[in-house]
Amino acid sequence: MTETLNHDRKQKDKKLYVNPLVIVLFAGIVIGLYGVYRVYKGYESQNWPTIEGKIIVSRISGAKRTIGRRVFIKYEYFVKGNRYVSSQISYTLIIGDYSSSLEILRDYPEGSKVTVRYNPDNSMDAVLKTEISGQISWIFILSVLAVILGLRGLKWQRKF
């Protein structure tokens, strides 16, 4: 009887185990797909119609120290008489440091008029910048590294 319980317990433990390398591999694939989506939306947004908008919030938010602080831009625009508010600056711009955040703040001061590109199929979807930023490449680099780490690790485990 005890042998049967131990065998059942081992079977349950086996079923619950997920190799962390599989998780890393899966995460790399998901991150890569996310990057592809962001680049696709970035290219798509270049053809969206434009409308005038207004910056209603422009500030740095987050941690009290320089590291971890992020730019927060919120703007409003009107499409067919309906008011929309967005905080999406770009699909491919990754603002990773404090100086980049300050640069964005200078470009979009509170109260300023801006050109907004909005999705004609979903007016809530809008951006201020449409150029494809080279900073998006970090998503793909992270994705490739995670996939390589996952595959190499799994291959190494099979050898032992």
C-alpha cells in the first residue's frame, strides 16, 4: 500500500515539473512575437490619418531616483466629434533612460499642439511618433538570447 502511494506521489511530482529552460525558450518566442507586433503597428501607423491634438499631461513619473523614472505623456484629440485620450507615444520607441525621457518632455510640453496619427478602424488607437526606432532591436536581441539559451540548455541537459 505504501509503495503504491509513493509511486502515485512520484507520478504527480513528475507531472508538475516544468523545465525552466522550456520557460526561457517560450519567453524568448513570446518576446520576439511581441517585437514583430510592435514593428508591424509602427509601420501601419505611418499610413494613419492625422489630426491635431493637445498635450494634457507631460511629466516624469516613477521612482524618486533617476533610475526607474519614466516619461508620461497624455494627449487628447477629437475624431468625428468624439474625444479620445491616449498616452501611446510610439510603437517602437523604447525610452530606457532619464535623458531620453527629458528629451521627450522637451518635445511634448504640456499644453502644446501636436499632430496625432490615429487608426481609422479604431480611433482609440493613436500615436505621436511613427518612425521605426532602432531601439526596438533590443526586444529582438533579448528574444534571440532567450531562445538560444533555452535551446542550448535543453541540448546540454540531454547530453547528461
